Amino acid sequence: MISPTVTSHRRLVLGVLGLVAVLLVMSVLSVVLGARSVGLSTVVTALTDYQPADSDQQVVQARLPRLFAGLLVGAALGLAGAVMQGVTRNPLADPGLLGVNAGAAFAVVSAIAWFGITTAIGYVWFAFAGAAIVMVLVYAVGSLGRDGATPVKLALAGAAVSAMLTSVTTAVLLTDSATFNQHRFWTVGSLSGRRLDVVAQLAPFVAVGVVLALGAGRLLNTLSLGEDIARGLGQRVGTARALAAAAAILLCGAATAIAGPIWFVGLIVPHVARMVTGPDHRWILPYSMLLAPILLLVSDVAGRLVTRPGEVQVGIMLSFVGAPFLMVLLRRRTREL
Amino acid sequence: MALGIVARARRRREVRVGVVSVALAAACFAVFCVSLALGDVDIPIPEVVRTLFGAGDGGTGYIVSQLRLPRALVAVLAGAALGLSGAIFQSLVRNPLASPDIIGITAGASAAAVIALLVFGLRGFPVSVAAFAGALGAAAVMYALAWRQGVSGYRLVLAGIAMAAMLTSVVSYCLTRADVYAARDALGWLTGSLNAKSWATVRTIGPGVAVLVPLTLLAGRWLAALQVGDDLARVHGVRVERARLGLLVLAVALAAVATAAVGPVAFVAFVSGPIARRLAGGGIALVPAALVGALVMTAADVVAQNAFPSTQFPVGVVTAIVGGPYLLWLLMTTNRSG
Amino acid sequence: MRSSVRWTGPVSLVLGALLVAGCASDADSAGEPGDARELDSPVTVEHRFGTTTIDTVPQRVVTIDLQWTDVMLSMGVEPVGYTVDSLMPDSTVPWQDLPEGATALPLDDGVPVEQILALEPDLVVGSYSISDQETYDLLSARVPTVAGPAADAVTPWQELVRTAGDVLAEPDKAERVIDSVDGKLNTAARELPQLEGKTFALAQYIVGDSMYIVADEQDGSSLFFQELGMRLYPPVLAEGERTGDTRVNVSTERSDLLRADLLAFLVNGGDESDLSDIPGFDQLPGTVAVLDYPTIVGLNTPSPLSIPYSLEKVEPYLGDAAA
């Protein structure tokens, strides 16, 4: 089947270690750098001998939940994207395509407008539920019909459901500007001010999703040969799809609940991973899981530095970091995408 | 004998397309008339007709001839342009996801318009010009990126999604930096609206559509030729890259003109092609696509204005609610993918 | 395909016919005169779309935008239609006493021209919402319409009141309204002389994001505090001048920009307790006034009715800041 040779296996392992190293460096940078310039000695003191009275140290401490959120959200989105691209065999599959962002947005807007929940902690669970329910709905609709959840049908179902939900969301936003005034900030996707307790509550979902996703590597390899061959090889295609979908739903739901709708990571990270690892999903998945947080942290740190004393939210920086990268990818790839 | 069968099949299909087109046109006309009669002031149809031909009193006459008639016309023109544009994109790229509102063309218009609205504080016609330029610019960049000895479907859609992501981010960023009243105005534009579209807008969009639609229908010949595959098309004397570029330019221009006039109305371009194809029994079906677009737009506007007693919504809010369920139903009942 | 070519002709004909029919009925119908009282001399109002001349005292006024609604109400005029600000809880502003029979006009899809004309007004006044030429033309063809000044300019509320006074032939009343409101502010300034020279800053904290601080000395809220003798916190002013923004975006890490004597806060997406998200918040030297949304609107878009309301809400904090 698809098994790398011994030498390239070693290369791939080294690659993983390299990525871990880069991730560690980015983690340190995200604590050291920010809108307020804080000296390295202050950073060290804040982490080892915390003095609450010193506002510089408070700033450093405040950066930690941001880092954890970034790691968690990045890993979740990277994995979810890789899983979805594997399951749908569509290199354009991005969690957003299955309606996760539209679902979360609709749920959050409903929470603010109809349930009177105006605190961010309050509507975190709405976001999670909205994302999860819509993905299930899209999957269900896309699976109807004789040939099940083909890539095209999934994408079309996702686009239709997203558009309908976005319509209703926009209608509410236009009539209720107070909700709009909150929603326009949430919808950008941000890691700033994430509460550690919220992140901790959502972490188990990410953990389960990660386990499911990483375990699905072999399944995805078989699926990528085509459904008929996969069935011929004894693979239960429907179960495989359902498991992968469950992983994607958990990961996307939790990530969107923590940081708001962050687009794009799930789309391009698997492509980059694939460029390095080749088509074996058992390597694409861990590479995606490491690359995505790196990309997210780079965007977050960059966002804190470019418009001091202000900040550009990570969701926006990501597009400006990721899109050119994707375009370069498009120019360089000789193989058919 | 085989030729006879093919000829008969082709004729049958042409008849079906013709019947479908006439039916759609009739439906569109009916909705058009309804939109002239309904509103905050309900005007019975005989009164509407009288007003159109000069008679009728000042107040209702003004409402019919200066408010509702141009609005309905803009709806038809923009809807047809969007429907046609979407159908061409989807056929060219052979991917139903390749609709101008998904692959960044309307995102380009939106970004340019939002910058004009929120950064430069412009309103009205300059915003339309910015939107038009933004759409063309985004399309040009996308094409340049995706071009590599020709343009492949996936590459174009991927480049489009990348552009859409970046441009949507620009829009979101601008919306967070503006004060809430200005941001809400921008949201209104971004939804796509036919409100207060007068004869001035008809004069802007009319000539563009009147020129582009016939050109596009003529170019539809190439579309059929390209469907059989590049090599076979070349054998038949079609200059494949030129044909593709020409069709793309026309499709982008149609989307740009419509978006400049009414804003990025979602979903019309996306859904018209598949619906038209289904009604016409397969194939490309350009005229039905244009008519479906016009029908969706006018119907959505009637609903948007009249469904809620205390308020009216921009048409862009309703188009997806009108078109979406039908598309989902199509998905659930088709046996073959796409 | 051949079928699409065959349709090109008929389609173009139909499109052309529609356009021709449209152009033919593009004639304006004249407005009808009302039987209202004539003004001694016509009042001409200049605005971004030109000038509007008003000959008769309006009986049926439609007010678009909050300021104009407040101005008309303070002059004792009950509009037949007014636009609602859907940002407000229940879409009503706490300082307004709106007439029962009037129509609330939603701005969900821009200015609802047909709905306004159906009310048969004889004057339409608005500020920023009448924002493009097309809407203005559609309205002004049937009814005298007053729009706001050019895009970035803000008309001081006193001018709006004086215009209303001229149009309603009650200039003395207009002056009385202005004096009463100014009088309240002057009284407050006199009672707290220690406010003179103290610094203020008005900020919005988006929970889970960053802060936006008003850096424009000409903003309604800045004028309010300046009339009490205070001045805009210099570092914020400097930041505004550096970036050219009227509201500067500030990360929560930069609590050094919040060290004004009076810090007015609006918390968006949370409540007062979320302010502790900001590192260094507990060490800020000044008085923190956590205000609600209507009060902030009252400060940002001042009018004869909103200023007394906001003053009442802010007064307790002024005492603290003066100390």
C-alpha cells in the first residue's frame, strides 16, 4: 500500500521533531512579544515568581491563556481540515465549507438576540452546539440519495445550508443593531482575552477529537483509493466516514467555540503537510496538527505587533499570512491539485 | 439512422429548453406585476396599468412609476446577469462550487465597496464604481494566479477561495474599526439591496446588461464546444484558451455590473445554473439560467418587502431562504452527483 | 448551442422594449400644495445634496435619525414618523417621549422611501441616514427634504435646533431650548470647579478583543466633557493624531493609555466584572464610570433631550473625579 521507505520514514520523523521545536519557539515568542513591550527578565519573573502588583507581569500572565487557546484551536482546526479533505477526497474541503461557521454564527446571534445572553462565556456553548448541529445536518442532507455523501453533494449541501443560515443571521443583525455591535467583533476570530476556564472546559472535546482523528489515518488512506476499492478491501466505508465526521465535528465545534470562526487554517495546512509527507494520512495528520498551531501563533503574534498599540485579530492576520502562502503554493505545484 | 436519432434528440431538447424558458419568463412577468402592486400602499393591478400609461393620480403614480417600476426592473436585470454569470462559471470550471459569490469575485466587489464606504466615507454612485473595479480586479488576480499553461478547474476555485478569504477578512476588519452606525450601513450594502433604486440605477445597469447578455448568449456556442474536452474542441477549430478567456471575461463582467448596482446578493448566481439545468433536462441551458436568476431575485424582493408587516428586509437576506431549500431538495432527489 | 443563439434576438428585443417603456414613463409628477401657514420669508437650508427651501410651516414632519427626532420633540412638534434606532433596548431611547399615533420607521433596508411617502409628510429631516443622492432625489421630488452636512462633518445640535426654530417660525423657542440645556451644563461646571483641567477618556471594551478609545476632540462626548472644563487625556489625543483615527484601537495590554482622571467605559459583550481582564486595571488612578449603552449614545450624539439624561447619569462620577 502506501508506506514510505525507511530513509524517508526517518526524514518524516525528523520533520515532526523539527516542527515541535518550531512550535516551542513560537510559544515562547507569543509570551514574550505583544502590544506592550516587556523585557525578558520581566517575563521570566512573571512565570517563576509572580508579583500581581506589577502590571507588566500581569500582562505576561494574561498572554498564557492566549497561548493555550492558540495551541488547542490550531491543532483542532489543522486536524479537522486534514480529516475532512481525506474523507471527502476534495482538496477544497475546509470545515467552513460544511457550514460550521455559519452554524456557530447563527447560534451565537440567536443567543444574543433571543436568549439575552450577552456575555462571551455565555454563548460559548451555543457556538459549539450550533457548529456541531449544522455539520451533522449538512452531512445528513449530503448523504441522502443513492450514492451517499459524495464530495460534491457535501460541498453543495454545505453551501446551501450556510447561505440559508447566514441569511437568517443577517436578517437578525440588520434589525437588532445591538446584536450586530457584538457579533461584528466575534465573527472575526480572536484569541485575545480567552478565559482559561472556558478553554479548559472545551479541551476534553478537542482531546477526544484528536484521538479519533489521529486514529483514522489508516482509514483515510484506504478511503483515498476510492470507495469501491475500499469496500473491496473490506473497509466499512459508511462507518469510516461517520467516525471521521465525528472527529471533525468535535474539533471544529470546540475550536469555533473558543476562538470564533477561524477560516482557512483547515484548508491550507493539509496541503502544505501533504507537500512534505506525501499522500500517507498517518503522516499528514500529525503534520497538520503541528503546522496549524504554528501558523496560528505566527498570525497572532504578528497581529499584536503590526498596529501597536492596537491589535489585529488572529482571524484577519491569518488570511493575510495564509492567502499569499496558498497563492505561492498554487504557482509552484506542478502536479494537478 | 443514427444521425436521425441524434437530430431528433437535439430537437426534443431544444423544444424542452424553449418551453421551460417561456414558462420561466411568464412566471417572472407575473411576479414582476405583483411587485408593482404590493407594498406599503397596495395598489390594485388595473390602477397600476393605468399609471404606467400616463393616467392615475400623483401620489400612487409616483410610487408605481418612480419607485416600484425601476426597482423591479433592476431586480430582473441584476438577477438575470447573476444567473447567467453563475451558469457560465459553473460550466467552464465544471464545478458547481465555482460561482462568483464563492470564488471571490463578489468578495472583491465587497472589499472595494466597504473600503469606499468606511474608509473614504463615500456613498451612492462612487461606491458602485468601486465595487465594479473591485470585482474586475479580483477576477484578474485570480486568473493570473490560476493560469499555468491554461486554467484548470480546481486551481481556479482554490485561488478564488483564497482571494475570497483575504477579501472577506478585509471587510470584517473594516467593520470592526468603524463606528456602529457606519458599520451597519456597510452591512446593508453587503447584504445586497434593491431599496431606493430609481431610474438612475436602471440607466447604469441597463446598458451594461443589454450589451453583455446577448454577447454572452452568442458565446454560449463556445461553452458547448468546450464541454467535450479541450482536445476534441481544438480538433473542431475552437481556440480553447481564447474561448475560455472570453467566456470568463463576460461572466465576470456580468457579475461585476450586477454587484455594482445592487451589492453582492448571495446565492442567485450559485443556484440558477443547477435549477435551470434540472428544469431543462441536462446540458447548459443559459437562457433558463438567466430567467431563473431574474425570477429568484424578483420573488425574493417581493417577499423581503411584504412578508413582514412592520419592516422590510434587503433582498439579499431572502434569496438564500428562497433558493436554498430548492437546492437542497434537488440534492436529495438527484441520483447522480452534481 | 444553437438554441441559445436563437434566443438572443427575442431576449434583446424584450430588454430593449422594457428600457424604452421605462424611459417613457420617467416623467415627474408635480407635488400637491398643502394648506399650511406660510412663512414670512422662505427658509433655505443647505446640506450635502444642495439646498432646500421651505415656504410653509410644516404640519406633518418625518424625522430620520435620533438627533432630529429629539430636536423636534424638544420644540414641541410630534413627528408623524420617526426612525427607530434598533441598537436601543426595545428600540426606544430612555429620554424620548414618543407620540402614540406616530409611525416607527425601521431602517433595516435603508431609508423606507415608500413608507415615508405613504405618510404624506410635508417635511422630511434627516442627518447621516439620507446618505446617497438617489435616496435624496426620490424623497425630495415629492417632499422638501433636509439632509445632513457632508460626510465627515457633524452639525452641532444647537444649529439643528435653530434650523428647526426657523422652519417652525419659532426662533425664540429655539433659543430657550438651547439656553436651558447649556444652562444645565454650566451649572454642573460651576458646582464642581475642581474639574477644571482634569483629564477624561471614553472607551469601549470589547470583551475578548480589544478597546476603542475616543480620540477626537470634536466628538459629541468630548465636547460634553470639555464644556465641564475637562480635557481629553493627552496620550490618547496624541495617539489619535498619530493614526488619524477618531477612535483608536488599543490592546488590553496597554492600560497605560487609561490613566485619565475620569475614565468612562462601555463594556460590549460582558459586564463590569470583565474589566478585570485588562492587566493593570485595578491600579488605574482615575475614577472609572461604567456606563450603559443609551448613556453613551446620549454623549456621542448630543441633543437637547439626551444631554440632560447623560449628565444625570454621569454626575456621581464627576464628583469623584473632581476630588
